[in-house]
Amino acid sequence: MGDTAAWIGAVCAVVATVIGVATLLTVYVAATQLYSRHRLLQHGLSKNALGPWKPIVVDDKWHRLRTDIHTPTITVSKLVRDHWEPKIARCPQLQPIVPNRNAHSKWSFSMKGELKEPGESSPLDTEAQLAEASWVNFLCAIGMKPQNNVPVQDRHYALQSETELINGIVPMRWKGRDLVAIASMIGFQATEKEPSFTKPMPLPTQWSGPLGWLQFRSSSDGGCIAEFRLKHVEVLAMVLPKETLDYYMKRPVPCAPKPKHYLPQRLWQSIGGFYLPNGYALFLGGANCGQGPRRPARRTEEVVRDVMDMPNNVSEDDLREYAWGSQRSQWPEQVKHDGDGLSQLLPSDLFDISRLQRERNGRKRTLEVLKECPGLLHTVADGGWAETRGLDWRHKVYEYDRQYKDSGEVREINYPYGMGDLRMDEELLKLIKSALSQLKPDGFYFCPSSHMKKDLNEIFEHITHRIEESKNKYICKCPDNMPKRYGEVGYENRKIIYHATVVVNEMQRLLKVGRTHVSVEDLQIMYIASEELSKILGKALSDGGTDLEWALIYSPKLFQDLMRRLQCQDFSFDELLKMKSAVVLRMDTKTNHGEIDCTQISRPQTSMRPLTDGKHLIPLVASKLRTRTEKDESGVNEDAARPEGGTAHNGEIQLDGATVLAAFLNVVLVYFWVRKSWITDVTRYDTTIPQSVTMV
């Protein structure tokens, strides 16, 4: 009996020991896992991972016994309502100091416009490390900053609780449509040749843009994960003289001229809309399917012969593909749907054809007639895209569609005005003039839709021809070194114009050597130059400077005439800037058009040759002079508010040489900015991207 009790006691001791050891092992493993998870969590919540967003994301409570995690969520429509001003690519964390490749200077610069000498340390050098969470870098790249001291209801973003990490990173949740809207606004392009607006977005896939890449892949739970990769920092492509580089680097980058309108303008451009000064938009839609391109005619015997040569197992879809031929890519939905009942609306530009396609079909003078079409956005997918972006597309938009017609079919009495192959009436011409007055460099790449870029190519067609013809010449002759007196008080405008001329000539040189890419730093300099030129033009009486810009865009002859004058051997840069009356704007009473008289540029006392034709009739120029003349007849003194850029008397405006040259240079800067654009096409993923996207 005693032996049995001893044996049982021994067995129980062994079992207790085993249980104790197992318990210790279990506790050890659990503690190790908790410790590893804690370390992973601490790493995911560290400054290295979250950067400046850590105070917003991490909320420690109960003396750090409890940690709440919140990540920002962004809705584009809220950003529009809040009048948020995106400062794209201006985040110090993403723009470290880089050496300039300019052979004339060894200075370095930052996006803040700060200049430092070689060997001088900069606080930005230590902040150049990117955050491990790619969404932090993405928000920083578009200028979205944490608002620590701002009330929750006034912040541009909302906070959402997050319970877990993905690959050790605190994720940020996006609505797919909002991510598409932001990505299209900053120029992202899809890797697909033609992004589909009907099939779900393929995964994995990648978008590329001027800021970097967005990579999309499927997650284990069937969701969509996105990751942003920043492009390496680039340096100036322009090689500027040291005095010009110093001039622009010492000047701070201006804020957007109209912060309230900056975001809506970029959003409209991404879907093909022009923004107007009064908050309205101008939408030039595509062709209606019934007015689209015509199928090339083929003989019946040719079709029968080809069909007979096809294999017996050919499908009906293949036969239909052959029947539609090369035009099928332009009518993908028309084949699938008979009638008007579509499962979703189609993009307005689906049935459009390019000039190259028209020339291949032998239709070299096919014109695009733009006709008012109220309610167009309610019938095309573009209206839904505008809705996603929070744009007022139901009440504040002028809508036009287009028809393709041979030149002989267009009635000039109905559509008397043309820009390239575009034909329009006077009402639309006024809207286009107003829209182009808002089209100015803004410090980042111009990111239009392909449809909008095609229309701008037509508008700037004559400028392209003139610049391509003179690749071996400067746009405007100017002294190699800035005259010293331009640095004195009273010569500020001449200094601005001189440095802007250097920038324009350098852009022309880049075209000559085949450089097709410019960096954000180049765009910042173009932005500053354009802003300063616009201030000079703003001082011209009765929008005279703006009218001259419009005339240069509208009239190929005027632009050619003035450009040849600025390039000729006997042109004197200084003499033009000294002229008090270089161009005269007046109303032509017979046509109600404005007359621009440039003959005074070649006055007898100058050394310049006379122009071949110094007078040009331009629509919508000096239209305010009629009102002014009526006030003069009523006894109102029109000289009470005489501007700096010119004088007015006897129903005409006289612009000085500085205003004339500023208008010309500003137009060329706008042209170069449009030419160096990034055409976005990811807008078509608005309805096909997964509804929820997780960015890590």
C-alpha cells in the first residue's frame, strides 16, 4: 500500500512538472509573440514609419497602457468645398537639396526657393529620408499636411480607426474613385494601352506619373492594396546664367494666384474641362455616335472573299470584328448594344478621331464644328467623373459637342471663327478667350485629358509651326548679360522681362537639342516668370495686356509678325523696352473687331526695319473701348485711373514696349507649359477600380 501511494505521488509530481514546464513554455511563446507584435507595432507607429503624421495616427491613453490608431481618409468633394490648395511636389521631405548641373554655377537650391553656397549645410538634408508608409509620402507629395492644432470639423480629412497593420505598416483607406480623382489631377497614366471603362481594373497593375508610381495588387482577403513609390529627385534641365538662376532662386515660390479655384481648375482639366474666371467651366465634348467617323467603304466581293477564306470554326465575334474592321476600337459599345439602353454612360470622346486618322482616310480638311449642347454631361460618363470630384457640373458649366464635317459643309455665317481645325460661333469664342486667360503655369506639370490636349494642339498650332521653324534661333534676341541699370529702382519691369526672356530662350534651346523632359524645378521657374509677367500685364489699361495675349493666340499672322521682329538682326531689346507707345489697340467700327496696330514698333527713329503688315483685325479685342467711348461722350474722365502699362485717349489704348514683350513671352511660356504636359488617362478607371483601396 505504501509503495502504491509513493508511485502515485511520483507520477503526480512528474505530471505536475510536465504541466508546469508546458505552462512556462506556453507563457514564454505567448510572451515572445506579444513582444514581437509589440515591437512590430512600435515600429509601425514610429516616426520613421509615419513621419509627420505620427501625432495624428497614434493616440496613447492611460499612460500608454492603451494605444488607439487612427488614419486619415480623404474625400475629394470635401477638399473642393474646403477650397484646399494642393502644393504639389513642394514637401521638403520629398525634395532634398540637390546640386545644380549648371556649368555656370555651383549653387544648390530647395523647393522653398532657398539658396545656399557649396559646403553649406541645410536642415533639409537630414529630412530627406522617406517614410516607410507610402501613403505618408503620397500625401506629402500632394501637399496634404497633418493639421494638429486645427479643430476636427475644420480639417481637410477625417480620421478612421484602424485595428491592424499590414506588413508592419499602418494602412490608409481610400475610396477607389477618390484615389482616381487625385491621381488624374497630378498626371498619372495607366500601363494599359487603352484603359477600359467597362471591365474591372486588372490586378496587378501600375500607374506612372511625374511624382512616381502607384502599384496595385490583390490582397489575401480579396481586397486591393496600393503602394506609392516616389520618383528620384531631378535637377534643372535648363542651363541658366548665374544671375538669372540667382534671381529666381532668391524669390519665394508664389502661392496659387487664386487658391479658391486652383483645385477645381486642375480637377476639370483632368476630365477635359476648361475653367473660367467666374467659377464656371467650359466642356468641349466629343462627337455623337451618329456623327462620329465613318467606316471605310469596302467592296462586297472583297468582304465575301475574305470571309470564305476564314476557318470553319471562326466565331461570330471574329466575324463581327472583321465586319467592323479598324473602326471597332472606336465603337466598342456600339457593337455590343443595339439601341440606347446602355448599362452605363460612355465617355464623351469615345467616337472622336484624331487629325492623323483623318489624314489617313484622305480627309485632310475635316473640320471640327463645336455646337452648344446643354445637358451633355447628363448623357456621358464625364458627368459622373465631375460628380465624383465634387464639381458643380449641373449649373455652372457651358457644354458643347462636336461634329466632323468637310470644309465645304461648314456654313461660315453660322461658325465664322476658327482656331486650327476647330470652328465655332462668337459666344464660344468668348468662352475660349476667357478660359485661356486662366491657363497659366502653376508650378507643376499641366495634366489634361487627351481630349483637352488635342483641342489645345489645334489652338496653339500656329505657335508650334513658328517655333519649329526657328529652332536654330532664339525666341527673342536679348543681351548676353543684364544691363546694370536694370537693377536700379524704376527698372523692375525691365529686369523681370530680361530674365523671362532668358528662360524662354533656354526652353527653345532644349527643343533644339532634343530634350523632351523638364523637371519640377524648371516648372517652378516658369511659374515665377509667368506670374511676374502677368503682374506687368495686369497694369495695362482696360485689359489691354490680356487682349494682346489673346490676339497672339488667335492670330497666326500677328504672332508670326511679332516673332520675326524679335528675331531679326536689327532688333534692339533695349529700344523696344523704352518705347512708350509700341502697340495701339482700337475698335474697328465697320467689323466691330479690335484693331491691333504694331507699326509703331518700327518707328523711323529706331534702327529696326518696318513690318510687312503692322495692322491686324482680331475679334474680342478692345471691346471695352466702346463702353469707354460712351462714357467719354457722357462727360466721364477716362484718364482718372491711368495705368502704368499704357495710356488711353480718343477711343484707343497705347501699350508700351514692356507690356508688348511681356504679353509675347507669357504666351510662349504658356505654350511650353502645355507642350510639356503629362496627359492623364486613369480617369476611365472611375467606375472600374475596386470600391475600397488600402494604401500601405
